[in-house]
Amino acid sequence: MEILVCAKRVPDTSENEIQLVATGNDIERDELVYSINEADNYAVEEALQIVARVGGNVTVATVGGEEDEEILRREMAMGANRGALITDDAFNGSDGRGIATILKAFVQQGHYDLILTGVQAEDGGAQIGGMLAALLDYPFASLVNSIEVLDGGKLKVSREIEGGNKEMNEIDLPCVLSIQTGINEPRYVGMRGIRQVASVPIPTFAASDLGIGVNTIGEAAAKVKRLNYFIPASGRGAEILRGTREQNIDQVLQLVAAKGGLR
Amino acid sequence: MPRIFCSIVHNAGVPDDSAFELAAAARKIDPASSPTAILTGWGANLDAACNALGAFYPETWKIANQALAYPNAELVRQALLRVLPGNSIVLVAHEHFGIDLAPGLSIKLNSAFVSDVLDVVGVEGASLNLVRQEFGGQVSAHVLCDITAGAVVTIRPGAFKAGQPAQADRLVVDKSNETGTLTARRRYLETVAPEAGDVDITKHNILVSIGRGIQEKDNVVIAQELADALGAAVSCSRPVVDAKWMEKSRQVGSSGKTVKPKVYLACGISGAFQHLAGIKGSPFLIAINKNPKAPIFQVADVGIVDDILEFLPALTEKVRELQHVA
């Protein structure tokens, strides 16, 4: 099975306190730790496991700039056969539809049976997979948390729905699936693995390579634009205990006893 | 102003709570609007759901089709595409069905798409100014969405308060004949319930709930020791289950369990809305997190900025000490 995984490099919010630049039109990016979007990493692992069972190849593609190459190398160190960096200044300012349009053009250059994305990016909206499927006119399933390859060009997939229930579906190939975190246990990637792929060339693709009309992508085509960032009003907000650790512990115990009752 | 449609999720004849929140969102987009509800389904359940909406929606469009008895997003999309007027604004709840339906619907309608919206600033010229969150809820963003060709917008559950039912007259319009034959390349098979876990976290008054801040599986015992000392249970947020440090049955959230404890100790939990959606009954919420910017501090009653790997063992020690004295 030929599998394409669409991935994105994002600031790791579990490792970062996000601050805004003074003008509010971006976040402070200088000190941020970036990594592959968590759900995308699960998608790559899932692709590798499928290929291990039924054969085939895994390609990982990202739309971005030179700095995004590092996530492609990381996923190649995990075992992906090929990376693809889709990059062009004309792509800047694209909205979700624009990114999906770029990916559609890339998909049509190859022959993929299955296309995976992460369910959602840290700075995104759970949108690219569903849009890409609609542009390609492929079937789509979101929030996928298990995949079984069936005979006859079909998959059996489960979707994570409310309350821990799983919605089981059969879906025809080719299709697009958005992968939920927790579907598998992504393998560890060590420095040694990354060094081994450090010199493997990663092909780049520009708008002209993919035959993308510049009026369909980029800022000019975007129907959705971010105006600014702001720090949300903190609602009611917690009363922050500012004592020593011992004082805080005493206070927490009093509160727990008063509100919940201790044994 | 374009016409606003709200795509309604319903189950066993009862509209989801989001149905009323979508009506509130529609009125915030256009206070003069009378949003139209649009429901797909089959049989008596569909009719019951349509009738239950009346007070909030002056007009409800009903699409009855046996193929829509289960809400398969691919089939629902086909049905909606055949009845929706051009340039409509379509509101959908941002949950598992909306995530399945909405992005592709926007492509097929050739309209703009904005997901997981928390608030509406208003209409500005040909655009809609909307508020959403990024980076795990640490920052919000204003987003301008060009509605010249309509828009599909998904609305975060719980973000809009359902208004008062106002409409006395109501109209259910049957659109079933306009959809034609529906065919899908994805077929619903069955729904599988989760396995019961060893501990029922929904039955405890005090929950010691851990998140990514617990850092590794071997540290879960720190929370368990505190829970044992307090007579509590250990629950967790999604990253802990994703990492296989705890069973799915311990997860609090929209894709896990809904809990109603008296006290909820959120330990190293950032406070994603999907997690908060599983905490009901307004428990006393104490948050302990290293990151002073963690969104959990916005909703907690009391917050402590500290490292749970040091704070929790010290807390356990103190509880044991007091019990020993008693």
C-alpha cells in the first residue's frame, strides 16, 4: 500500500509558555521548541505499521519552509521511505483551503492508496484532512483510532466518538483519514537514527512543479485570515496560593476537607 | 445578510444541547436573523427531534431518509448540498460529527471555513469576525472570514449560552423529496462500547487527576499514593491515556468519562476544553501546574504554581501525618 502522511511542524505547547509579540500579530517564536505535530507523528507510526503488515511505502510531506525539513528527517529516521518538502513563497498566507489545494496537487503527482493526517494541529482547526478528501473526491473519516486492512480495496476503521465509544466503519480506498492521538505507541527516534538520514536528499516541490495556479493559493485566495492574537480574558480565574509549599499544602488540605470531606 | 442554517445533531428523538447553543451563536452573528434548523434522520425519532426544536427555531428543515438513520457524514453532506441555498452560513457543533462533516462541506459549497469558534465579534462588511483559540488554549485569535460565498463555521460546545425560547409559531418544512438517492463509500457498521475499567472514577467524591505533567508511567504511583491517603481515585487527561500510562476508563473528558466529584485536583493538567467538558457538577477545582499560563488556572477555584512531582509526595506525607495523629 502506498501511503502519504501530511505533517506539520508546530511549537510544542506542552514545552512552551506562549507569549505574544508587542503588536499582537504573532506569537513570540524565537525561544520556542518546535516539533512534529503530535497527532501527525501518530499518523506516521500508523502508516509504518500498516506497511509492515501488508507491504508498500510511506511518504511524509509537509507544506512549509526550509526549517520544516527537520520533521521530515525525523519521520524518515522512524522509517518513512521518502520525505517531500512542498515550498514556495506563493504559498504564504494560505488558509486551510489553500493548504489543502497545495496538497491535492501533490497527491495527484503520485499514486497513493491511503492519505493520513493528524486529527488536528496545535495551531490548526481539524480541517485539512476533510478538505483534501473533498477536493480529491475521496471518502474521509476523522478521529480514527484503529485501522484494519480488508481484502477488496477497503479498510475497517474505528472513530473515537463521545464517552469512549468507537464507531466502526468500512471505507473504500483510496481515502483520507485523520488520525487521533493514542492510536498506537510511536517508536522512539534517537540521535543515531537522525544522523543516518542526515544526508539523504529531500526533494522540494514548488507551485510550478505541481501545476498550482497562483490565484488558488496564498494570501490573495484566502477567505480566512487571522487578524491578531490576544490573551484570553481570564474568566473568573483561580485564586493563586502564593505561600511556601508547606503553607500551600496546609491550605489545600483544609479546602479538600471542607469541600469533599476526608476520611 | 446571508441566511443562517444550523445543522442539528440529535439522538433518540432528543436534540443535542449544542442545538440551542448554535441558535445563540446565529443570533450573535446577526441579531435580526431567524436561524433555520436543518435535521437529517429517519422515522419517529427525527420527527420528535424536529418538534423539540420549535421554541428556538422559527423554521426547521427536515430531511427524512432511511439511509440517514445513522448520521454518516458523507451521506449527510450529500443531502445538505442538495437543499442548501447558495452563499448560506452553516453552523455545526465542533464535535465528532461536525469534525467529520464540516471541512468537506465547505469545499463542496465553495465557501469559507472556520472551526472551533468560541465567540462572535460580528459582521464587518463582507466578513465575519470570529474568535478561536490556538496553542492549547494559551492564546486566542481574531479571525476574519469572507462570507461573500457563504461560510461553514463549527462552534465549540459550551461556548455559547442557550438563549430563552422565544418563538411561539414554528414551521417544519419537509425537504425529504429534494435529496434524491444517497450513496456512500464509507459505511457505518456498529458502535462499540468501551470496556469497563478496574476503578469507576464516576463514583468518587475526590479525584486526583493527572495530566502530561506526570511525565512518565513510573510517576503515576505518586498520584495513586495521594489518592489512597485521601480515599480518592486517580483519573487522568488524554495525554496520559495516549501514552498508555493509564487505562482509557480513567480518562475524564468528552471522549472519556463524565465525572461529578466534589473536589477535583487537576495535577499537571493544562486544561484543554475537551478535558473540562468531562467535569460536571461544578466541583471545587484545585489546579497544580508548573506553567503559570496553563489555561486550567482560568477555570480553577484555587491554583498552585508548583511541580507536581515534588508537591504531590509532600501533600501525601502531610495527609498520612495527620491521619497518624488522629
